[in-house]
Amino acid sequence: MKAIKNTGLVIFLIGLGIFTALTVVGTFKLTQDDFNEFVSDNGIKSDLFIKAIETTVVGKEFDGMMAFSPKVVAALENANAEHKINKEYKKVIYTNPHDMAAMIGKKAGSGFIAKNKGLMWFLTFGLGILGALFFILPNVVLLGPKGIKNNGIYLENATNRGWMAWMVFIFLVAFYLVLYFRSEYAVNWTYLVDPISESLSGNPAGHWFVYGFMYCTVMTVMAVRMYIKYRHNVYQMVRTTSVLFFQIIFAFLIPEIMVRLQMPYYDFKNAFPLDYDFFFQWNLRSLINSGGIGIFILVWGTVLTLVIVPVMVYFFGKRWYCSWVCGCGGLAETLGDPYRQHSSKTLFSWRVERWLIHGVLVFAVGMTLMTLYSFFAESGTVLGIKTSNVQNTYSLLIGSIFAGVIGTGFYPIFGNRVWCRFGCPLAAYLGFVQRFKSRFRITTNGGQCISCGNCSTYCEQGIDVRAYAQKGENIIRSSCVGCGICSAVCPRGVLKLENGPEKGRINPTQVLLGNDVDLMNLVNQK
């Protein structure tokens, strides 16, 4: 069995290596006809940019994106600078220079990779999937009897911040940096999934389609691991199936099909303020101009945030979204499951968590109020502050760096819920409701607790579950996402996830001495 796992690891690393190499290899040659079509399709009016590209790029062959991209970036930046000096603002191209390099690079791809998409898909995604499955499936035999035990989790280099974990860390961080800040280096990746994108939306793939496809692929493969590891627990099996369903169907397939039907691209499960740009001016105008379907999306997004979310949290806790629906939570519970034990349980981390996550929520709400004021008042500033500057700052610091680069890239080092615990504004909103007005709690039976510590070790939100269990206290925490792993790994059945009447909730600051209410009152009086 070990030989199969090692073979799987080698196959996976080969696929990952080829996938990574695609960022810098390849042949790019832009023809005049392709460039003319690109200019027409994108409504480019900058004669300076057009001339620069025709002079430095068109008709020339480039080996790799590192040779191709600087030409396009320089042409765009120089043209825009000249137009601004001459106050020719109608000719300024507001597309990010690196995104422009990606768009033109997509047109210019002409080598082996662009012409052999199926083969290259197999050598990257195909080998990655096969290798991962070969590595995972032997666990059916190696795990032995059903049940989770806290044995060996800190002895494997993949789960104890060893070399394998650091490799995953480096790849994830690099992947998100390319995705958000250097999209031109993802052009070869887009060729791999062009046939899939064209079959769904009718359009060639962009780097965000690559991300969506990879997201679904990784979640599906790692879900196999979840099904094996937690095969003794029905709740975990159903919950894993749920996040897969909502990610693949609602977040990936439906939005792509909507584009094919000439509708706005929209993920119906994505609620504000996680969907922070829902109320941005460009999105509001786009939805309003889309007719009936756009108005429906606008109404649905508002109702989802203000009505459905708090009502569902009242009855089921924030777990209904964070652990059953959310794509961020879905990735954390599948790809991130091997690293959940790295979530810090210190008091310092808890203090940072409270200030940071609620600070992001305040930032998101404040930005949205400014956006709505600017939209209805038709003004670009609020109290002298440019709304667009606030939006760009949030998009960069929170939407890209925090949610992507740190939130996912740091899984192998700081645990699988870095974003959900410290940054997600929707999690903060859900947490408010859960903490003060919800029927959800985790009940404990202190008399059965043997203080093994499995529950605290596996808590991805950094909650010291054992401390509650030892005292028999209900766990009512705003940060708890109700994943249920603490209950799944408990060898004594001490922990139970429940939705009951509010009056049955025990305040976590109280100590449960027993079932005798009179005894508790007597102690309180003394």
C-alpha cells in the first residue's frame, strides 16, 4: 500500500510540475488580423497603443510569457501616460496592463500547448487527479476500523508543517499571486480548459474560469478523502456532499450557463458582504440594464442578506452557510482538512480574531454605504473621499491578499480557516446572530469527558472545546461554524450538535454544576 501512495505522490508532483512550468513556457505570435479583431472587439481607441503593439509585437514570435508580457505592459503604460498628459481621457485604456497582456497573449498563443489542449489537460489536471487518488485511496485499508483517532497527525510531514506542507504552501501562494496580480502567466492554463468553457458558456476560458474549474476539481478529489476519513459519521458525509453540490452547481455551472443564455454572471448562493462588490456601481448598473433577470438578482441578493441569512442562522446556526453552502468553507473542509489542527488556540489569537474580523465587517459596510450614496447621488466622492479609492483598497487588501493569498495559501501553516476565522465579513455577520439569537449550540456531557483533547486539536476555529466539555458547558461561540468534527473525533460521544429552544441555551460564561436548578441558584446566592 505504501508503494501505491508513493507512486501516487510521484504522479501528482509530475502533473503539478508541468502545470507550474506552463506559466513561463510556450510560443506566442500575434498576427495582424487577430490584433485588428481584438481592437474592434474591445473598442480600443488609443492610436498610440495600437501603433506600439503593431511595432513591437505583431508578426514577431516570442518564447514564453516572460518575453511577451513586458512588450504589452510597456505599450499600454506609455500610451496611457501620454494620453493623460495630453488630456485625451477618452483614449485612456483602463484595463490593468497585466490583464491586457493576458488578453492579447490569449490571442497570440500559437505553439504546442495551444494546439494540443486535450493532451496538456491530461498531463496537468489528469495526472494531478490520478496521483491524488492513488495517494488517497489506500487509506481505506491503512485506516483500519472506522473511527477517527488522534494518532500520528503530527508525525506526517504533510500535516506537521513538514516539507510537503511547505511545498503546498508555496504553490498555493504563488497560484493566487498569479491569479490576482499577474494573470498573463495563466494564459497557458486557460488553453487546457477552453473546450470545457466553450461547452458551458460558449466563450474561451479566462484565468477566472481556470480558478473555478480547479476549485471544483480540488474539492471533488479531496472530498473522496473526506468520505474515507469520516466514513463512520453520516453528518460529515452529507455535509461534504452539500458543499460539493453548491460549489459545482451553483458557483460554477449555473453562472457559466447563464452567460451562454445572455444573462449576467451570478452565483446565487454568494451573500453580501462576502460578495462585497454586489452593490458596486458597475454591478448595480449592469443588473438594472439586464432587464427582469437583473432586477431579480438584485432583489434576491438583498433578500438573501437581510432576511434569509439571519432567519436560517436563528434556526440552524451559521453552520447552514459556513459548513454546508459556502465555497470558501467547502474548500477549507476538503483541501484544508489535513491542516485543521494548526489553528491557534491561544488567547492572543482569539483577541486578534475578534478585532480583525469585525474590523473587516465595518470596513465592508462602510464602503457599501459610500457606494450606495455615490450611486444615488451620482457623486464619486463622500466627505471628500473618492469612493473608487475605498473600493480598490478593499478589493486589493481584503478581496485579493487576505481572502486569496493568505486565506487559502496559508492553510498548511496556520490551519484551514484563516479567512473564515480572521477575515470573512459574512462570517462576522453570521456570528453576531448565532451568538445572541440562535437555537444552535453544541451540548456537552462533562461526566463522560476523558480529556483526550481530540476535540480541541481538530477545532479549525481555534476554540478550546475540551475546556467546555470538561465543565459540561454548552458551546455557544460566534466563531463556531458547526463543522461537527469535534463531535466526530470524540471517542466518548461527549459532544452533540443541536438546534433547540433558545431558553435551553446555557451561557458559556456560566459553569454547569448539574441538572438541579435549585442547587445552581443556591450556589449563585452564596
